[in-house]
Amino acid sequence: MHLILSLAWPSMLLFPLFLFAVVPAVASRVFRAARSAELTVPINLKGLAIGNGLTKPSIQYGAYADFALQHDLISQSTHDNMMMFYPACKLALEVCDGYNFSMECLLAVQFCQATMFGPIMVENPTINVYDYRKECEGQLCYDFSRMEEYLNKPEVRKALGVGDRTWEACSMDVHEDMMSKW
């Protein structure tokens, strides 16, 4: 079997959040292929990235308050209140992980978002959630119009094999489906 990927220029492989579980496998596969005789053109791979990489929320939510305090995004009293709610957030997410109940997982994530992320947003209503050093500009904090225009060209959709489906920068349907799968 030959890996189809062959990139001679410096490259990054980028994955959206919903593919976070496959990134290690892809990275391993690309690494093995680059080290073997499988490829006729070398891959000049500079890295792999996951967008919105919330991969273990029961741990990651616990760092929100400390991070926000250390970067002057919240007050000490907000930090203390967030830390008071963190054990309940963590427990709810661990129960979700252990039993994989869709409704309970959705409720756990909503609780954690409200208690661990919400206070940061209340104190910083214009913060860019993807880069806290910047202000959010536009609905998703960045202008994706050129990418959206390109990915929705009929010839690009045909090449990608997506049929008549159009690409959108942030699908609320996908977001809602993912809310119970963390």
C-alpha cells in the first residue's frame, strides 16, 4: 500500500476538532511512510495541528481559571468562584466519559461551559476565544469568506466528492452533535 500524500514543500496537516481521535494514527502513518521506501517524493512535514483541541475536557477545564487569572482576564474572586465549581464540572465529565450518556454529556459540557468558560467571557466580552491576546472580529473572530468561496466552487466540491453539500466555517449542526461526544 502506498500513501497518496507526497509533499515536497514545507507543510502542515490540519485537522478539525471532530477528527481529534485520528490525529495520532495519521501522524504515525505519515512518519512511517516518510521513513520507508513507500514514498517517491519526500514529505517536508513541519507539523500536525488540531483545531479547537479540547481533547480531555475533564482535565482541561480545570486549567481555565488559573490561565485566565495569570493572563489578567479575570479577577481573583472570579477565579475562586470558578475553582469552587470545577470539582462538579470534572465529576460530571468523568461520569459522561464512563457511561457515554448523550443527554448527560450534553448537560455536563453545558455546565462546565457556564461555570468554567462563561465567567471569562463575562469579564472579556470581545475576547477572541482562539487567541486571547486579540479581540474577536466577526461572528467567528476571523474572516473565512475567501476559504468559503473557494471550497464552495462546483469544481472544488466535485474534486472533494461532497456532491451538492456546501461548506460552512462553523456548522451549528456539527457543533451540537459534538457537544455530547467530548
